Amino acid sequence: MPEQLLFAMEVTLNGLMAGVLYALVALGFVLIFKASGIFNFAQGMLVVFAAMTLVGVQTGQIPFAHLINTIFGTKIHHFGWTVPTIIAIIVAGAAMVLVAWIIEKYILQHLIGQPDIILFMATIGMWYFMHGFAPLMWGSEVMKLDVGLAQGINETIDTTTYGWFGYGFFIDNLDIVAAIVAALLVTALVLFSQYTKQGRALRAVADDHSAALSVGISLRFIWVLVWSIAGFVALVAGIMWGSKSGVQISLAEVALKALPVLMLGGFTSIPGAIIGGLIIGVGEQLFEFAIGPLVGGATQAWFAYVLALVFLIFRPQGLFGEKIIERV
Amino acid sequence: MTTDMNADSYVTEDGRTIGPVVMDLKNITLRFGGVVAIKDISFNIREGEIRAIIGPNGAGKSSMLNVISGFYKPQEGEVWFRGSKRPQMKPYQVAQQGLARTFQNIALFEGMTVLDNIMTGRLNKMNANLFQQAIWKGKAEKEELENREACEKVIDFLEIQHIRKTPVGRLPYGLKKRVELARALAAEPSLLLLDEPMAGMNVEEKEDMSRFILDMNDEFGTTIALIEHDMGVVMDLSDRVVVMDYGKKIGDGTPDEVRNNQDVIDAYLGVSHD
Amino acid sequence: MFYREAGDFKTSYRDDNQTFPIRLDRAGYWIALFVAFCVIPFFVNDYWVNSIFAPFFIYAIAALGLNILTGYAGQVSLGTGGFMAVGAYACYKLMVAFPDVSIVFHVLIAGGITAAVGVAFGLPSLRIKGFYLAVATLAAQFFLVWLFNKVAWFYNYSASGQINAPERSVLGVVVTGPNTEAWAKYMICLVFLVVLAWVARNLTRGMTGRKWMGIRDMDIAAEIIGVNPLMAKMSAFAVSSFFVGVAGALFFAVYLGAAEAGESFGITKSFLVLFMIIIGGLGSIFGSFAGAAFMVLMPVILKNLLVGTLGWPTEIAAELEFIIVGGLIVIFLILEPHGLAQLWRLTKEKLRLWPFPH
């Protein structure tokens, strides 16, 4: 087999794995958008915040240490203990529920009935707020996240492919774990929304707010619930991304790529988010592999956005979105 | 002049002149996917008349109006305007031909003042380019002032002087309806389409609105096609009435003819449809 | 109690249409202009120009531009930073290629080029709306910044990848390069701002502005009453991008003197200008000024207070700035979606009735 083709196959596989991560972030967007019609620009920041909180709790960091030190002249930084991973994850999860509750109570409640675009801009404000709040709470250094996930090259795939093609594929174990976790997460979400009472309520709200209200579903509860789930999904995404490249605020900008993923997949479709994520993951890797060297490289910075833009011109509702019908 | 309604032009009982056909709809069929909203309907609108379209809910009246104003494109049939067949057109091109309309659910620009809303009705009368408008002094200002004067006439006519500079969002429903009418009227349309101009109004407001419609027709000679549910109003105002039911035309004629039409009576009083 | 229209009779539609219908406002406007042109230039020093006046004037131009697109025409854009970069790089290429032509023309042509690029990226707005469009404009942001970083032609193959403004003068006064005097910097920005604000006012009060607002408030109805959506949206993108391009050109040539696309015109810049118009007031000329002033002054004050007076690390000041700005955005959207401009209007309305409010 020609070498170029083998490289391309490897790139494609790695692209698929990267796509899974995009899809994980996108999933949080879709959940919120379906349930509340809010386009949550801050989802990427939730990912960062969740991951930072996890590391902070795990390593026993004192929140706002830097600020406290500055005001009181103290020199505190750590509690001096470490927290077992599983407990740290639970605490971080609880923190995300708290964030969801705060967002619902202090922001969304007051913006009910405003045009979508105002809500959208409010989430940009949230993005900015957390951009300052997260490092203020946990410091601005890159944090190392380690929850004991397998990392490094997968030897089995390497040797197997070497045996087949005479060339070993480099696939990171972490990517494989991420793919499995993502699959489990999606399955769990689907089961939850199909077979539980809350899940049904959630789908009802997604369909029609007023109708859901009229049959006695508490909109507030559903919104807190869905933002909590989105926060939990963000935590999972944060663990995956963080394990790979450390946790820092700039991760939020990478997570913005979930937006073109959604535009491609359609804002209301969970399968859309996943397939969109995979298309973009593979697309940008292959593009960089094939065209990148000719134009100076680093095309990942814009490829996803331009692809989504071009795609939208021809199909404004995305791959799986519901068709937009205009009426007078 | 004759009073024979089939002639090219004739004089009505109250002395208004009805001219030749302005808008002629021929065999219009409109489908949404599998649903047939309008089925093979033909009727015309003559210059200077008040033409009503009535029918039970879901009969396809608003769809008909949307076909006339170019928002929906019928799958079959032809629209003839002033003696020539209208090609495929965008809604704004239809407006440029001299059609103006109001909407069933008020479609005003909520962020603008009443005056600005009415001025938008004049947009086809103003043609200063972007550069001239950026400079303002000269053509743009002159045009603005001339058209302001035209709008003030409409404002006087509809008696809304006191709310001229109020943002539309703050107005009550009845006044909004009136402002919307003012915007359409400011365009000096050759055909004015009114989609339920009296929906949701109390008796007093309905009387006002009826007066405005009659005066418009009388003073400016505006041709009007309207959809309305209030039978009393329709029968009093209109010269001719089209009755629709389930997307089909079941009656067409003077109010008296329509009133005595058996199909129409059935549609309104309810007779099983098999 | 002198602040009212009573007694100030308007006898023509021209008078009725004027920008400041109240006599005291008119006086205030002329006084402000007089002070800005004839008093301040004699007193400004480098610190005031570099940390307050120049960024304020330039951001006000950018905010006017974005407000035309977002506040008046209702098309949210997150590509402002990218479009500013187009203005900056176009201006740079022109300055280097045609050293004999006045920089005023370079800046204007750079605005024109940005307008063309803006229209190209605005075309999708015909098919996609609302936040879909906002995300689509991110494509412009990321693509343009990448382009200026990667294609060496744009920065004339300089080793640092930066562009540096050569020295140019207007009417014999140096306005770009390291030898520019404070007042010259101040004046050139002020002149551009005043002229462009006047243009923005003219466009938004006339039929073009009404078409834009029609598209914003109810696009389908606007089309049915005769607004050509293609022309309305494209003119909004063109005019808006022109303003933003001019702002970018001035930002690079006059204010920074040197720029690098990713650093100077990144996505943070897009947010910054968007926040200016949200806080200042969507769909308001005054709001663009107020928002720009606020967003320029706030960090300066915060930094002076926390870092200068209290001796806190700049890092914390920067983080608090994010928190305050983000928080304010949310608060403004909740309490006063029309921003500072609306607060100002309400104050004026109260003042008009003062001291007898009933």
C-alpha cells in the first residue's frame, strides 16, 4: 500500500478521535438549546471551569488563594491534602450543579421572553465572566489533570497495523477511552430522556414551553436539570481534554469549535452533534494533511468554521436540523 | 357612464366609479407539501372597488393574500396585474409595483417611532443613493422633507398626530392596527390588501376603521381587497365578495348575491361535506 | 428647568427633524465640539492620548460600525477583530506601496477594501440568521487572522511577522511613526471620528436607516413592504465594515504603530467592540460613544486603583476586569437592554419635566 494512503488513514483515525472530543462539547450545547432555546456560547468555558475545579479539588488547592493572599498578605495555596479522584469528580459535578442553579436563578429567570439574540449575548457575557472567574478561583497556570486514564500509544494497534501494512498507526490510548466514554454518555442520555419521568418532561419542554407548563411541568426545575446535565457533560469533556493537554483558559477557545460542529449537525440533534463532530475532526485533519503544507499550515484555526459556513449557505438548518419555515 | 356591473367601468349606487380590472387571478393552486391550501381559484379585483374575501377559518384566505403580495408562489395559475402577466417576483418587487398590505398579526417595526414606520411606506418613492444620504444636505434632505409632508397627510387622515414620535412598541393594539394602515397608505398603493383589519377590535374601533376604509376608497380612490370575519362589516363595506371554503371558491358576487348563495349558507351554517 | 422644548417652536419639518431638538442639547453639542477641537489639543500629553483619547476615538469608530450592523440592521457579528485586521493590513500595504499619497486616502481606501471583504462575508446573512450568522462571522474572524499571520506578502515578508507603520504626515504634521506628537495623534483620530459619526447619523436617520431597522425588527414584513433584503443587508455590511476598517487602519497606523494580526485583532477584540455597543446601547449613535468610553476608561481606572494605589498584581486586575465586564453585560441585558443610551434618554426625559413631574 502506498505510504501516503497509510498516512491519510492514520490522520483520519486521529481526526475521528479529535472529533469525539468536539462532539462531547457540542453535546452540551444541544442539550441546552433543545430544552431552553438558548444558544449557550459559554459551554466551552463550562468545560474549562469544570476541569479546573476537578484539578483544584483533587490537589487540595485553596480557592481564590491568590486573591486572599493579595488582600490579607497571607501566603496560602494548598490545604495540604489530596482528594481521591472519584470524590473529586463528585465534588466537581456538584459544583457544576451549583453553577447551573446560579445561572438559572440569577440570569435566565430574568431574561425570560427576551429575543433569542439577547440571550445569546448574555451567554457571551457569561463566557467573559467565567474567563476571569475561573483563573481567579484556581490560578492561571496550566494545571495538570490526571484521573488515571490510560495514556500514550496503543501498542496493540501499533503492532497489529504494523503486521498488516508494515507501518504502525499511532493512536493514543486516551482517545480510545474518550470515544468509549462518549458512547456510554450518549447512551445514558438517550436512555434517560426516553425512559425516565424527568427525561419525558425534558422532551416535552423541548417541544413546546407553554404546553409543558400547562400540564404542570416546572420549567425552572427542567432548566436547572438540563444545565446541570450540560455541566456534567462539560465535566466529562473537560476530563478528556484536560488529560490530553492540561487545563488552561485557552482551552475554551478550542472548545468554540463545537459551534461549527453544531452548525453542521443542526442545533437540535444529538446524532447531528456526534456526526458533525466526526466530520469536522476528520475534515480538518485531512485538510491540514493534504492542503496545509501548501498554504502555510495551521489551517485548523479556521477550517471548521469555513466548512460550516459554506455548508450552511446550501442547507441553513444543518444536516439533521428541523427545516425552518417562515410565516407572516 | 353605466351602472351595469359587467361593463368596462360603471358607477355604483353611491356614485363611485369602478374601473377596469387591476388584478386578475387565474386558476391559482397553492400546495404546502401534500396540503392543498388553495384549489383552482380565479377572481379579479377592479379599480376603485372594495373587494372582500371571506370564509371560515382555514379556508385559505390569508394564503390567497400572500399569493397576491408575492410571499407565496402558487404551483399553478397566473397572476395578471394591470393587463400583463406577472412574472416570478420577489415580494419587494411586488411592492414596487404598487401593492401595499397590512398583516393579520400586526407586522410593525417595533423599535421605530410611528413616524419612521409610516415613512418606511414611502421607501419606493425615495431614491437618493447611499452616498447622497451619507452627506444628507441636498437630495437626501429634500426627499426626506417632501415625503415627510406626504406622511403627515396620512397621519392627519388617520388621526394619529399625537403619537407621531412614540415608539410603536408602546402603543395599544388598536392604534398599532391604525399605524399599520397608515404605513400601507403612505405608499399610495394602486392596490391595498388588508388582512383582517378589524380583528380583535371593539365596536367603536371597528366603526373608526370602517370609516377610514370607506374614506380611503372615496377620497383617494384606493382599490382595496380585504379579509374580514365580521359579516356585518363586510356586507356594508364591500362592492363584491369572494367566498372561500376549504381552499375552494364557493361564491363570488355582490353582498346580496353572496348572502343568498346556498353554498355559502351551507359553509357558514355547517352542512356535512359528503 | 431650562431643559425643555416649550417655547422652542419648530415651524418646518427640517427643524423638527434635527438631531438635538432641545436648545440646551444643541448648545452642549457645540460646546463639546469646541472643547474637543480647540481646547484639549493644547493640553494633551502622551499618557492621556495613548491610554484614553486615541483608543476611545478609534473604538468609538469601530463601535459605530458594529452598531450599524448589529444595533440598526440586527445582524450580530463576531468578526469585528478580523475586519479591523483587514483595515490595518490594507492600510499598511498602501502606506508602503504609495508613500507619496496622503495617509488620509490610505485610511479611507483601507476602509473601502474592508467594506468589500465585509460584503463577501456578509453574503451568507441572506440565508442564515441570528446566532447562526454570529457563528458564521467567526469564520471571518479566524480565517482573516490566520491569513494575515501565514501569508507573508501581507506583512511584506518581515522577519518578525509584524507590520510597522512608516512615518507619514498630513499637512506637514507627522501623524504616524514614533515621532508623532500627542496632539497630532489626537487630532487625526478626532477628525475621523467626528466626520464618521456625522455620516452614521445621516445614514441612520434617513431611508437607509429605516430599511436597516425594518430588517432588524421584522425582516419578512420589511421585504413585503418593499425592502430589498439583499441591498439592505449588504449595505449594512458594507458601511459597517467600512467604519470598522477605518478603525483598524487608525488603530494600527496611528495608535499602535506596529501590529501582529493574532495579538492585536484576535477574537477578544470582536468581543470588546460587541460589549461596547451592548453596554452603550444597541441602535444608538450616542451609545456607541458611551460604550467605547466606558470600555476604555474602566480598565484604566481599575488598573490605576488596584495596581497603582493598592499595589495588587496586574494579573488579578485583569481577571477582575473580565468578571466586571462579563457581569455588566449580563446585568445590562437584564435591566436595560438598550444600554447607557437609554439611561441617558430617561434622565433627559425626567429633566424635561423637572421640577414639576406631574
